[in-house]
Amino acid sequence: MDPVIFLIQVLNGVQYGLLLFLVASGLTLIFGILGIINLAHGSFYMVGAYLAFSLTERMGNFWLALAAGVLLAVALGMALEWLVMRFLYPRDHLYQVLLTYGLILVFEEARSLIWGDDVHGVQVPAALDFSIPLTDTLSYQVWRLVMSAVCLAIAAAMYWLIQRTRLGMMIRAGAVNREMVQSLGIDIGLLYRVVFALGVALAALAGMLAAPVSSVFPGMGNQVLIISFVVVVIGGIGSVKGALVAALLIGLADTFGKVLLPQLAGMVVYLLMAAVLLWRPQGIFGRT
Amino acid sequence: MGRPLQILLVIGLIALAAFPLVGEKFYLQFVTKVMIMAIFAISLDLLVGHTGLVSLGHALPFGVAAYALMLLTPEYQAAGFWTSLAVSVGVAGLASAIVGALVLRTSGIYFIMVTLAFGQMAYYYVHDSKHLGGSDGKYIYVRPALELFGWQPFDLEKPAHFYYLALALLVLVYAGMRVLLAAPFGRAIAGIKENEHRMRMLGFATFRYKLACFVLAGMLAGLTGWLTAAHDGLVNPEMLSWHQSGQLLMMVILGGMGTPAGPILGAAALKALELVFQGWTKHWQLVLGLFIVLSVLFVPRGLAQLFEWRRRRG
Amino acid sequence: MAEPLLRTEGLRRQFGGLAAVKSVSLECHLGRVHAVIGPNGAGKTTLINLLSGELAPSAGTIEILGRDAAGLAAHQISQLGVGRSFQRTNIFMSFTAFENCRLAAQSRLPSSMRFVRPALAYRQVNDAALRALEACELLERKDVAAAALSHGERRQLEVAMTLATEPKILLLDEPLAGMGAEESARMVELLRKLAPGHAMLLVEHDMDAVFALADTLTVMVDGSVLASGTPAEVRANDEVQTAYLGAADD
């Protein structure tokens, strides 16, 4: 393979992987700390993309739209947790699966009612809408590099948040011993609400960042959801580090798979998952 | 099983048997579909309700069998009833054996997600395969021909005949399930669902029983796939999608897991609700979604819960 | 003396850097009760987990009825004739007492891959269950759901289930846990009745029960055996006095 093409594929793979990481980290936080399996997580990604579309149109500025979108996503997350999710904590996973599956239907149709079923595009912010030339004929979109950079920044911010702040300490403690945290006077209900909202915001942000590249269409949430699950399974539930490693692995595998093995392209990711499970059923960084 | 439910089931059976005499074609086909879905739901309930294995990938053996029938049906001709049925169910069982050997190494959330992912793997394989019809799928123009020692008493092209085939299979599967659950195997999986750790400590090789269950459920799903493909005359990748698996899980949970009639009630209720909601609004999935959310919050043990006056013990 | 039914030598179990069981050797003979006592954290439950196959040993040998059993899975060890009861009641809560024992007894069928004949039609299985219930004085309560039994009755059911598999070796983990005086006395009587027909390993905190039943006593502290011998010998042992018995007279 031509070295420049190889570089492009690596960059694409990393960018896809980092985007997946954003979505999957929210999913793994919600699983690991709240103990909820949330099938509607992909819907948040979709909501983010559609918000990017409408808000950019209204506000005229992508970055403003991004900020507004994240705030709206946080509000949505808080509301959803309070209205519905908090009743799922004591329930069996089975009921969580079922209820969140119902939520997918609700979100899909709500999206259809609000925004219709058309495919939309979102413009890359003008200042960043150019490409870096790599050879005479090939160049790389700067926006994709920006996406990767933003995702990395978020990953670093999450690390800082979870490992170095009081909030992060409470989150980690709440994951290990809910009752103890409560008896220490910390409002665990609020804590869980914040964590859930954080998860939603991460997914929505990913959708917003991806919108200029992947366009905005119905069903985009579903695709991302399944792959995010695979990321979490491979990385290990509750492990943000695992989600990062697994997401990059999958991003690269999927990208190179499409180029090298087009007949098996869709299956590569799942074959990878099968292989990991045979070797280590709890995921790479999962606790037994 | 509570008396009221027993009576309801008997009445239901009689009504179902008599229905073709009075029903119009549309409703005949609708009820046939419901009965087929009921068999599908029973097969998933074996895994979910009776063994505690929550699979989100039960569409895999279903779709595999459907595609098997498609491949076995010569263009514009009928496949043999017995051979195509045996092969379809067999292939579905084989697929389940392979997938089961892998996924049963996990449990809990991992198991749910892994079954989901394997289902998707099958979906993508079929979706991307030109020779299998790709995303459009393929048609089955003629239904299988049922021959008994060279004699063709039934014509499955007739809606009423297919209806009775589906009804007969439903009754057979239901009865078979009751027998299975009362047998040592059924008690073993009940023990595994309740306390797998203790079962192992008591000397049961639990993996074997879970795998057997997985394969059995897969074969029944295969039966459903064969029936659906024969009835609809079309196979497409959507039959393997996680939406199919998700809908099925809905039926099982809403109807009441681990109860005799739960899966049947769930299949009937969900299909009926779909029909009703579709009549109300184009956005019927919103109503369905809300219905599901509210059901889980307020009627946790499903419809069958509403029929049980006395709780069963032991 | 006859061959031991259960023998372990140099048994060790490591969890990362911590050794919960350091090097334990003991034997169990038919008709004899071997009690294992020691403070919390001594490794007694880990010992039972190792002998029952729940945990694989890091080192050491386990011989069960003459067969090399180290590394066998729990269900395989159970099939060799080992019955294990749990400190925290580990029964089938939604089944009746009878069904709990019946299912336990069903494990002795060559295979439960039987799909047609009703489970209740297997008379030998039913009889084994009833025998176990009778031995544990639960026969009148056989049709009561386990969840509706009293704590003491559940502990009895715990033992009954173990008996229903008709083991030759009994590994009992604190059968008297959480019991009042009357229930404890009944359980001791039950264990005394069972002793002659089995090789019994008994982990217990209740000293009265231990001294009433034990033929051999092993004291474990910090994963190792501090002393082992007849109850009288062990009682007289100075180290044991200071480390365990002298401090708190249970």
C-alpha cells in the first residue's frame, strides 16, 4: 500500500476511533457507574447531529451551535434521568433493555416529527474548511484533524475529571459503594443525574462533531449504537481507558477492513469482538 | 397456571380453530402471522424466561432458516415440505450451536451485548452478499409442497391451509414446551436460572444445559423463520436485524416471562397494538414506544401478571 | 486406620500477592468429624472453596476417594461424592423444600438431558429427596416454599440439599450460622446422626458444637495450620490458648 494512502487510512481510522470513544465512554460510564444498559444511547448521538444542523442554521455559527447543543443535551439528560431512568436502577437488566428500546422508538419518531425524515448536511466552519495537501493528488481534510483533536481534548478532560477532582472521586466511590456514599451526605441521586447527563452530552457532542462529515440522517444513531456496544464489550465495562483502546482498535480495524477486505467489511468489527471474547470474556480492561 | 388463564386459553384455541370459517383473508393472514410470532416468542422465552439467558440476537437462527428455505426453493417451484423444514431447522440449530459455544462464555450484560453483536454480524453478512439478494432480499414465489406418501392433501398456497399449519405447529410447540419444562431438563434449567452457582456445586455441568437450551431455542426460531419465509414469500436482511430481536424480546417481556401463556399473549398483544396504533397515526411507533416505557414502569411482570389470582409455588 | 476419604497436602491458594491459604494438610475419615476452627480471615472458607472445587489451588494436592482431584471443576468434584453446604444460605428460594432436595438428588441421574418423562416420575430421585428431608426433620414442611421457611429451617434445608446428593464426604461451612440455642442444639443432633455414615469436615465458630462433635480438631490462623489433633490435645496447646481459645470463650 502506498505510504501516503496508508497514512490517510491511519488518520481516518484514528478519527473514527476517537469519535467512537466519545460515544462509548458515555455508554461505559452509564453502565459502569449507574448499572444501566441503555439502548437509546445512539439516539443521543442522532439528537446531537440534528441539533448541530438546526442550531447552526439558526445561529449562523457552528461553535456557538456546538456550545448551545451541549447545554441542551445536558438538560435533556437531566430531564430524562429524573423522569424515567432513575426508576431503572433497581431493576433487572432485562427491563432496562426493554424500556430503553421503547425510548429508541420514541426518539426516532420525535425526531421525525420535529425535523422530518430528510437527510441534511452541515457545513464545516468556514475557517477550517480546507485540506492539507499530502501529495500532488491527495490531501487531507483539516476538519477531520480538528475532530480528532477535540476528542483527545475531551478524553484528557475526562481523565482529569475522574481522577483528579472531587466530583470524579464521588463518581468512582459511587460506583463501588452506593450506600456508603449516601451515608456520607452526598446526594447520590444528583450525582447519578450528573453522570447520566454527562454520558448524554458526550454522545450528543460526538454527533455534532461528526455531522459535517457523515451528514445527518435517520438511523444514524442505530449504527453507532451497536458499534459502541462492541467497543464497551471489548474494552471492558466501566473502563474509560478500555473504551479508548478498544475504540481505536475498532476504528483502525474497520477502516482498514473496508479497504483490504471489502467483502467482509461489515463483519470485521464483530469478528474482532468474537476473537477478544474467546481470549478474555470480560474485555481487555474489564474486571472479572 | 391460574384457572382464569386456562379457560382463556381453551376459549382462544376454539376461537382460533373456528376463525377461518368466518374471517376475511386480511385478518386470516394477520392471525397466521400472530401465531407464527407466538411460536417465535415461545422459543425466546425458553432462553429468557426459563433459563435466564437474555439474548438480543435471537433473530439470527430465525433469519438463517428463512434464507435456507429461500436457497432450497427452486425458482418458481415449490421446495419439498419435509426436507426444507428439516434443513432449515437443522441449519438454525447448527448456527445456534456455534454462536452459543462462544457467547455462553459470558454472562449478564456482556451476554446481552454479545448476542446482539453476533446477530448484527449475520445481518451485515447477508446485507452485503449479492448472491443472497443484498439489502433487497429475495422472493420465494411458491410455498413448500406438503406431500404425505405421494399424496397432497393440503395446498399451502391457500390461506386457510397455511393458517391451520401454523395453528397446529403452535399447539405442538406449546404442548412440547410444557412437557419439556416438566422433564428433568426443564427442572435443570429452572435451577440454573434461579441459582446457577448452586447448580454447579450440586454436580450439574451447567454449561452443557445452557448450550442445549440455546440450540433448542435456535431450532424453534428456525421453525419460525421457515414459516415466516414461506408465508411472506420474501426474505430480506431485516429478518436478522436487532430490531427483529428487540421486538421479540418486547413480546416476551410484555406478555410475562417464564409463564406458559405469556409469550402467546405478548405476541398477540404487540401485533394487535401495532395494528391499532397504525390506524391512529403515521407516527405509531411513538405511541408504541411510550406504551413500552409505561408498561415497564407500571406493569413489571407483564400481561400474564394480570391473569394470575394466585401465585404459584415451587 | 482405614484410608482417608479426603486428603490434602500442602494446599495453597494465592490471590495476587496475598496467600489466603498457605500450606494446609489434613485428612477426613469415614465416620469421623474433622472440625476446622480459627478466627475470621484465617482462610477456613477459602479452604472449603478449594476442597469443593470452587477455587483452583495454587499449589498442593487434593485426593478424594483415592482420586487426584486438584484442579477439577466444582461439578466434577460433586459427582465424586462430595457435598458442600454454605455459610450464607444458598438454596432455591422460589422452590419448595421438596423441590430443592429433589433437584439436588436429580444431579445423581446419569444425565438430566431428558426431555419427555416428567421429572416427578423418577421415583429414586423423589425417594432420595424425601430421605434427605426426613434426616433433617423437614418432612412436614416439604411443600412450603423455601422463601417462607424460617432462618433455622433454611439452614436445615441447606444441609438437606447437600445430603440429597448422597455424598460420602460432607464439607459443612458454618451450618449453625445465625441460629439460636434451640435450633443449634437440633442441628448438632442432626450432625451427630450423620457422622457415622460420612466423612465430615466441619467449619464452625460455635465452640460448644465443635467440642461436642469433633473427633479431630484443626486450628487455622492466617492461612496456616496452628495445631491439629484431638480436642483435648488442641485445648491443652499453649499457642492455641493464647491465639484463639483463651481470648474469647465463645
